[in-house]
Amino acid sequence: MNKNLNEMTYREATQELEEILRAIENDSVDVDELTQKVQRSSQLIKLCKEKLKKAEKAIDQVFNEENCEQPTKPGDSKPSAGGNTLF
């Protein structure tokens, strides 16, 4: 596959990692090629981690925006249905 890392999706990166792993497990990678495969695997793992962190950050941002639709000031408490609060 060896697609440019900047153009790869998470799925493509994980699929290539699986292909490399299968090749190594099946002994179809010779010693001369092994170093290249290990280096490529390292790049793909780094890419996947970056994409996961980016997705996590975007998801957290969505949840933070949802939770902050009606911001309250510290110390403010919402009254209960009867108008009395317990604290």
C-alpha cells in the first residue's frame, strides 16, 4: 500500500499495519525488508495515535459545548420545582 501518511485515513493506516503484521507473522518478510516494515509500522502507529487524539479532542469539545449551553456562575444553584434548594 505505502500511501503517503498525510493522505491516509485511520482505517487505511490500521489496515496497512495489519498487513505488515501478517507478513511478519508468516515469515514472508526477509531480513533486508524487516527494518523498513518496522519503521513504517512506527509511522503508522504515530499517525493513528494523532488521529485518535484529534478525534477525542473534537468529541470533548462537542460535549463541553452541549454542557455549556446555559452557563451558570460558580456558586449559583438551580432551584428545584418547589423553589427551595437543599443546600
